[in-house]
Amino acid sequence: MPPKAGALVVDSGRADRVGVFRGVAGPYWLLRPVCGGVEWEAAPERVRPVTAAERLRAQTARVNARSRGEVL
């Protein structure tokens, strides 16, 4: 079962890259980088919820990017 839209997840198929769950496209889940950028497709069996440390790291990266004007 897919997570809720907007949930932070980790794609182990992409070196544990953290992304925001956006939806489902065929057999894949669509994820977007936390700081914005191009979505990518991930195999659902390679996606897991973030840990508390990964969540904090992703939120800090987003805040830092926003302070630099990279994210609205």
C-alpha cells in the first residue's frame, strides 16, 4: 500500500535517497527530491519510511535551500 502523498520515504534503489511521495504511475511510485527538482520512479519494494534522523536531515536541507532562495 502506498504512503500518503507528501510523506517522506527512502529509495534504497538510489543509494538511500530521500524523497517526497507524489503518487503512483503504473507499477512505480513517483518520488520528488526534498529540495525540489525532477521526480523519479521508484520500485515500491525498494521504498521504505524515513527514520527520525533521515527526516531531520531532509527537513534541515529544505530549510537551508529555502534560506538560499533555491526553494519557495
